[in-house]
Amino acid sequence: MRRKRINEKKSKPRTPSGAAVMQKSVTQAIERAMFEEWAKVGYSAFTIEAVAKRAGVGKAAIYRRWPSKLAMVNDCVTRVGTDLITSPNTGNLHSDIRLMLEQLRRILRHPLVTRILPDLHAELPRTPELASHIRSAVQAQRRSSAETVLRNAMSRKELAADLDIDLALDALGSIIYWRIIVTKKRADNAYLDRLTAFIVKGLK
């Protein structure tokens, strides 16, 4: 007679328990706490312990995700910074630049960003590893997205083929950054309209 097997059905794979699971909600809470702590005390002063306390988690939850404070900052800043950057492609240079300026204004107006950015730029000369990552990731991505807008306009013959791309990229972000972060002046829709017209005229 054929012997019956007790375990003929394959058992379902076990779901990892407890610490093995990286819950997205916990990661988001840690990220938010990191930016809040950074905005409150500055990069050099905030600690893993303070971030964990603010997020309501243990330090182990942070170290499971990032091996160090620098790694956490690099990852979070890169992800948030690049997620907020897009390359408008409306088929019209004026409209594309207007949309880009709206994106920048939305980012620069964020309460945490307005406090973190000045501290970040002050920290870059003191922390070469942070500076290297920010410049090769976030800043490079921002300039690449803006360059795509310019090259699209060049392909449509809206801009000259010999346009100074590097200088143009400086102009696209520096004015509104100075307005909002440095001088703390308003950048309402009327200002964006004027700035868009000014930049487009200069580029052409």
C-alpha cells in the first residue's frame, strides 16, 4: 500500500517577524523627525538619539536603516530633493520656466527648508563627505532637470544652439533662492511673472 504523507501541502513562507520588517510608516516618521531636529538645532548639533526620541522609536530602528547620521542625511536629502524636481515639457519655454520657478518657490517656502538650507550651506565646507554627496546627487540632479528644459527649447529653436548652458542654469535657480532664502522677501505670482519674463528675455 502507498503510504500517505503527512505534509503533502506546501507550507506558506513565513513572514519575517518584528525587527526584520522595515515599516514604511516608521521610516517616514524617522525622516520627518530628522528634518525637524535639523531645523531646530542645526546639522552639527542634532544626534541619532534626539531623532529617535522625536520619532518615538528606538535607536536600533534608525541603525537598521542607516549606519550613521551622515548616511541618513545623505539618503533622506537625496530622496526628498530629487523627488521634488521635475522637468516641465509644455512645448513652450516661457511656460516651462514659469513651472520650474513655481516648483522652486514651493520647495523654498517650506518652513523646514527655509531653516535647513542656510545651515546646510554653512555646513558643506566643514563636512566634505556631505558636500561631495549633495553636489553630486541633489545639485547635479537639479541642474540636469533644468538643462533638459533648456535643451528642449533649443531643439524647438526657441533658444540659440550656442547658448551658455552653465550660465543659464545658474540664472534659473539663483535669483529666486536669493529672494526667498537670503532676503526673505515675497515671491508672489506677480513676482514670478516678472522673473519668468526677465529670465526668458535674457536667455533669448
